[in-house]
Amino acid sequence: MSFIVVIPARYDSVRLPGKPLLPIAGKPMLQRVWEQATQSSASRIVIATDDQRIQALANRLGVEVCMTRKDHVSGTDRLQEVAMQLGFPDDQILVNVQGDEPLIPPQVIDQVAANLESHPAAGVSTLSEPIETLEDFLNPNVVKVVGNHCNFALLFTRAPVPWPRDDFIGVNKRFSDSSPAMRHIGLYAYRVGTLNQFVAWPRCEIECAESLEQLRFMYHGINIHIDTASHEVPPGVDTEDDLRRLDEVLKNEHN
């Protein structure tokens, strides 16, 4: 299997400006993401950015960097520009590793790439994990995914699905340990040809309503393969609190 990891990294994060360059236990966050990716089976790793400060870090690390436009709405759009600039063929598999996932297990990077390669009917592959608490099940920030018997996605949504009708009758709501509800993990593998189609399609109504860009693929009939992650994927860094928590965790590991 041959696949390429692309790490989109924006400087202008709304909640945490300069996020890729912020230190975590003595190393910039982006460096930690790259180090995790180097432990995967990727044949090539490219950092995609629109900021010269991030480019400078990549150059210091000796990592290939691709400068992209500043007006991309999503990391998926940025990924497609990388594929276009670097001339990747339509059948090339790219794995989008988010630049704020400094603890991403390399095993799941390999897993999502292998799943896409072994399912030629899919244009995209991604991962999920069981939802274990009622709080997460009802949380709109926890994206849920439902698949069919072939492990192709039927729906991504912020709503609590599948709705356990019998468990939620009456006043005393309970969340069963055997619930089939799955949390979507935002790690994707794409075929370049599928990315080229994606950027040519306008945003669709269901995508806009849920604010979930993966629904654009499904709206246009692209199969998304889903699988349960082989390893636990720790949360990424979205806030200052996340940064402090992770900094403490990694510092304690090295003490």
C-alpha cells in the first residue's frame, strides 16, 4: 500500500491563534503531529499551510511543505490544492491528518488508508468509536455516524442517532451499554479523483444545515467507508484548556 499524509495547518485559528506553533512540552504542536505521522507507513508527508511562519517551522524540521491559498473554507479544499500543485494522480490515496492532533496514533493513519485501498467502491474512508455516555450522545458537538452492513455510511449528523425508542420512553432516560451509537472520528483518507469532484460541487443544503462537509460527498453519491478505530484516538486541541491539559500529560510522561 502506498499513501501520502497531508497535514493542513492554519495559523489563523479563531479560538487559538497560532495553534500549530504553540508549544506542548517543549515542542511546537505541529512538530508533534508530524512526528506521529512519521511512525505511520506513509510514503510521503506534506504540511499544507498558507502562513510563512508555519512554512519556516517545516523548513527547520526538514519537512516538505506546500504553500496554499488563504481562502480555503476547509482542510479538504486545502488538501485538493496540494494534490493539484504536486500533480498527484486520481488514484493516489491521501490521508488528512489534522494539525491539532498531536497524539494521533500512527496505527489509525495506516488503518484508514488501508480501508480505502481495500474498498474500491469507496471514494472516502474514515473511522468511528462507540459512544458510551448519554451526555456525549446528546451533545451536538459529538458527530454521530450510522453505517450499513457493508460499513458504508448512511448518515453523519449532530443529532442523537440511532434514537433508542424503548430506552427513552417516560421520564427516566437511560443510555444502554449496548447502544449502537457511534462517534465519528475526523480522520479521513481520500482518493485524489474524489477530492477533485468535491471542490467542483457547491455546498448542499444538508451539509450547510449540519455544518458537516462530509455530507457533500454522500449527497453526490460517493460511498464513505467507516470502521471502528483500532486504537483510541485522544482528543485534539481546540482551546487553551486543551493545550494546558496536554502539556501537563506529556510533561508527566517524561518525568
